[in-house]
Amino acid sequence: MKSKQTVFDCNLIYLPRIENRSGNITPVNNNVEIPFGVKRVFYLYDIPGGESRGAHAHKECHQFLIAASGSFEILLDDGKTKRLIQLNRPYMGMHIPPGIWASELNFSSGSICLVLVSHRYNENDYIRSYEDYLENYQ
């Protein structure tokens, strides 16, 4: 993990919208709209309303979360400060750098969380224990 990140290093980014009466398009390009190159994409769906996901940090991986449909909140935690952010527009996303503990909360029914990440899946990059996070990464 690089230098210590804080919740204030997590940025809400408004993505471009190409508006058309038949529907809008939002482009996302590596190192242009988001501050890293995307190596993996996944999405969370069929999450019961009010449920939570996440609750981990990464050592090296950057994440960019988008509410592709519906809404949810992200609780960001750097071990000292917490920030709660709501995502509810498909043209807004939250950049979460490595070293931030993040939990996705309060999903609306039918919501879809699109996640763009900087690294391929590597279980060793995950910090899954909050106690371990506080003890070893702060």
C-alpha cells in the first residue's frame, strides 16, 4: 500500500453524459474519466432492499463504484474518519483508492452497483478483518 489515504482522498466524480431523446450514454475511458486503468469489471445485483455488501479494504487496488440503477450508500472509513456518500445517478461514481475500508449499504430494491477496478482479482489484496485493518494498515 502506498502512502496513507484518508476518506478525503475518495472522490465523487461526475461522468460525462451524451444526452439524446431516445436515451443517454455515459462513456468511461481508462485514465480519462476515472483516475486509473480498468483491468476488471463486475456488478452487484439482486441485492434485497436495505442489505449491505463490501466491508473490506484493498492494499493496491483502486475501485470506482457507480449506481447503474437504483441507489445505495457507501460508508468510507480510514480508521479515524468516516464519510457516508449516497450514489443514485448512473453518471456519478465514487473513486475509492487503496487503503480505505468501504461498505456498501442500504441498497434500494432492484439496484445495480457497477464496479470498475484497477487490478485483476487477487485474494491477497483484500483486507477482510476490520481489526486487522486498524492494527496493521493505519
